[in-house]
Amino acid sequence: VREVSGTCQAADAAEIKRLQGELRKAQEAASDFQRLAQLHEEGVESMRMELQHARESPTPKEAELMHDNKKLVEQLVMRQLQIAEFMEDNAILQRNLRRITPEKLAMTQMVKHNSS
């Protein structure tokens, strides 16, 4: 009985030792995983901060493009104002042309012909 009991105790001790080893490995793996998760979180936060900063401060090329775009928008607005003025002047000229009757036109041409 003692032999069997001693063998069982030795087997139990070996099993306990093996399980303790597995537990230690699992704890190390959990610790490694926690470190990786923290590094990942720090990386994500760092990337988020970089993206936020990038949105707030454009690269030199983006700044140049934004400046060029602003100039083009200003030119476009000026052209639109010029077009509006031209259309207004054109409308005035059209109204004035409609007021000129063929008789007035003929008299104007006769006056010009006689004066030359």
C-alpha cells in the first residue's frame, strides 16, 4: 500500500509540477499579450495624434496647393464679376439698340456720309 501510495504521491507531485510549469507559461504568455496590447494601443494613439496634427498643419506641398487654390478662387471670382459687368453692359447696349429705329439709323448714316 505504501509503495502504491508513494507512487501516487510521486505521480501527483510530477503532475502538479507539470501543471505549475504550464501555468507559468500561460501567465508569461498573458503578460506578453498585455504588453503587446499596450504597445498596440500606444501605437494607435500615436497614429491618431499624428493624423490630428496632419489635419491641423498641412505639408508644404498641401500648403502650396491650398495657396494656389486660393489664388484660383480669387481669379474665378474676379472673372465672374467681370462677366456680370459685361452682361449688364450688354443688356444696356441691347436695350439702346432696340430703341434705334431703322429711320434713325438711316438718318445717322446720312449725317455721317454728309459730314465726310
